[in-house]
Amino acid sequence: MSRVLVAMSGGVDSSVAAALLVEAGHEVVGVTMKTFCYGEVPGHGKTCCGLDGIADAQRVAAALGIPHFVFDVEEEFTRDVIDDFVSEYGQGRTPNPCVRCNSNTKFRDLMARGRALGCDRIASGHYVRIEHRRGESALLRGRDERKDQAYFLWGLPPQLLPSLLFPLGDLTKPEVRSRARALRLTTADKPESQEICFVPTGDYRDLLERRLGPVHPALEPGLLVDRQGNVLGRHSGYAGFTVGQRKGLGGGFPEAMFVLEIRPESRDVVVGTREETLSNYVEVGHLNWLAQPPPDGSSVHVQLRHRARPVPATMAVTGDTLGLTLQTRTAAVTPGQSAVVFDGERVLGGGLIAAARSQAASA
């Protein structure tokens, strides 16, 4: 058996993950990451990443009879997650901070610190599976389709895969809560945290105003325009919009209007009809492969947003860019979000959406 470092947020999922590893006979060490200064965020104590989360993780660790540590990763988390989040919105893109956290802080940085404690494996409460066979490790979707989190893990450093364990991969959420109740864990009925952990107010613009300052172009007024450049209205800052958004565009249009594009250089927000939001070609950058990339022309499935259904696509790699020709035109493909490539249940890799467009089918 291994000495396993378990990332414990103070929620029920990571609590049960730790318990299952203890039951399996592993030597388990619990750790909770302090990701930022909670004192600067009013009312943050009640979330899984807040001070109450640390206390809950400590109580669970004590009940399981395992050591528990708190790692201060504020500097790394600020650099890799919060600063990236702010920068992306400033450039008119829509980031996914959970992907950044999993790609960097939660696994890479945690493993580096865990080795100092003699740990050779790392585990979490994510609803994904990993198979270690014949010297190869494959990341797979979780059995519970409603909770599957494979979309968030495409950015894992591939060299870490052999060291990872995901004890909840074959369980459903109700089964996890049932296990927690049977073990009388204090987190058994703890509600799930829905907000971005470092934006507990629920309004990310509060964070942007603090970090960017009120005179940043992303927060200054601009124009709502159509594809032809006709002015349709005004907005109070393009950082408040994302591709596909309908809310906040005002009324008076003959049909529903949606955000098509954000142009930070001019501060224009381009709007149009739902038909105009549809794309069948996606350019993806910042690629990370967890398996051998398929050859050009291969048919794969790609997931373009959390909870979106994967769509069939044909892929081609040119340098550092992945081109995906979608078989089905898809609405609101959003720059800054992730495009994750699957072969069946297996995560092949992914990247960040750079651009999307409609193009005519080749003859």
C-alpha cells in the first residue's frame, strides 16, 4: 500500500475519499490548502475553501485517525488562478478558474509539497476514474454522469497521472453521502458550495474592480453593435459579458439578441441572433495531452462547456493549435473556456478555446 496525500476541502466528497483510502489500508495524510487571505473576503468562513472548511477537514481527519496539515498556497493560487482569472476577463475572455486550480495548485503544487511528507500518491474527491494498467494511466469519466468532473481535469500534468487516485470515481453522490452518514462524518449532509471560492459575493465584477481598478477598459462604457457595425446600444463594461449571454442587453429588438463577440481593443460588445451564435469550427490553444494525440483527421468527441453534451468532431493539429470541425453547429462557443477531447470515456487532452466560427462544408 501507498502513503497517500488526500486533498481535503472540508466537504463530503473529499471526506469520503479519505475514508475509503483508510478502509483500503493505505497510509493516509490529509491536507487542506489555504488559498488566499480569508480576512479580506467578508462572509467567506462558511464555504468549503474558507476557515470553516479547514475546521471540518480537521474534524474528519481526527475521526478517521489520520494526520492533517494545512498548506499555505496563497502565493501560488494567486499567481496561477486569481491573477489569470482577472487577466482573462480584462482581455474579453471567459476563464474557468476550477480548470486552472486543478491544472496547477490542487495537484501539481500539492504533490510537490506532499513528497516532503513522504507521500508517493495524491488523491481527491473528484468524480472521475483513473486506470493504471501495464505502465499506462488513463483518465476516465466518473460513473455518475450528473457529477462527472473529467471536463475540469484536462490540464493535469501528464507525468502526475501514475501517482493519482480518485476513490469516488465509481460512486454516485447519494452513495457518497450514504457512506459519510454510515461513518458518522460531520460533513455527511454539508451543502455543496456553488460559488467561485474567491468570489463568495457571487459577483465576479467586485473582484475585477478591486484588482483592475475602476478605470480599466474592461470596466468602462462601450457600445453594443451588430456584425455590420451598427450601434444598437451602450454597455457599462465588457467584463460583464460572455459569449452567448442574453441577459443585460436591453430590449426593443425584433427578436432575442445574444452576445456574439467581445472586442477589447474597441470595447465593443457584438450582439446578434441565436442563429449567429452557432459555430462549426473551433480553434484551441494552450494544448495539454494526457494520452497520445490522435492523427489529423481523426474523429473524436469534444466537450466545449461544463454540462454541455460532447459533440462529434474531426481534429487537426497545426503547431500549437488544435482545429476542431464540429459535425453539429454549436451555440455560444466561448473564448477562454475549455475544449476537452474524449475518446469514449477517456480524456485525451484539451486546451483553451481561442476562437470559433461558422464555415461552409468543404466539397
